[in-house]
Amino acid sequence: MPENTPHVWIETSRESDGVHFRCMNCGLLAICSAAFTPAERRRWFEGIPIPCRASTSGAPEPKPKPDPPAEMPPLSECVKRYSKAVKRWNKAGRPVRSKARVKEIFETLCKPCKHYNAKRKRCRLCGCRASSGNLALLNKIKMATERCPQKKWLAEAQPPRKKK
């Protein structure tokens, strides 16, 4: 009879419903609150009553395949979204994020995201260009009025409200 194999959790993504983890041994998905500290997360994982389905018999269990990345939105949709973004940015007075902030967002949130297409330097969800570049018209991150479609990073400036 095989011994019980412990779960080995790795963070796979941060979604609106929490932080997603997957067991490297058996593929079990676990979602915990993004507000948990590492110590709370550890206690939470220890409390999962489901045993790992992997065995230590030597035969490797098949690894779950990652979700296939979404296709780029249609060009017409990208043009429409880009036009609205530039209009919002101009209306707010063209506020930009600092080089350091752009690099931080790109390196820690966009680049490792499963929806980022590194070859095209674009987000597969919204179709916008995202890079550590410094020209705001060619980089959604640089425009301080824009945000990630998954809300991994938010707008830091807003256009003025219309007077009634």
C-alpha cells in the first residue's frame, strides 16, 4: 500500500476570487483569500482534509495542463478600447506613471501573467500593449488612467467628472 504523499502547493494565479494554488503532485486546485498572511495560508493548507492523490510508488502522476491562453481580442475591439483609453488619458491631462512604477508593474504583474503574450508584448485579455517602455501612447501601463482588466493593478489618476 503506498504511503500518503503530502500536497506540494505552488501559486498559479491571483484572481478576483482569491489566490489560486495547485498541488504539484496531484493537480488539486485550492483557492484561498488574498488577504491571508503567509502564516495564515500555511495553517489554511494544513487544514485541507483532502489527501493528495499522488502516491510514492515511483510512478509519476500526470501533471495538469495549464489553461490555454485566450486569443487576442478582435482588432476592431482593440482599436475601440485603445481609443477610449487615449480619450480618458487626454481628458485627465495625460498623467503618467514613473519609470520605476511602470517597471515594477510590468516585471511583477504583467510579465509573469498567463495572459501576457511576450512575443507580441500584449495582454491577451484587452489586447493592449504592455511593456516596461516609457512612451505612454505605446504602453498601457505608462498611462496612469488605465488599469489591468483583472484588476491586478489599478488606475492611479481619473479624468475630471462632468458637471451637471
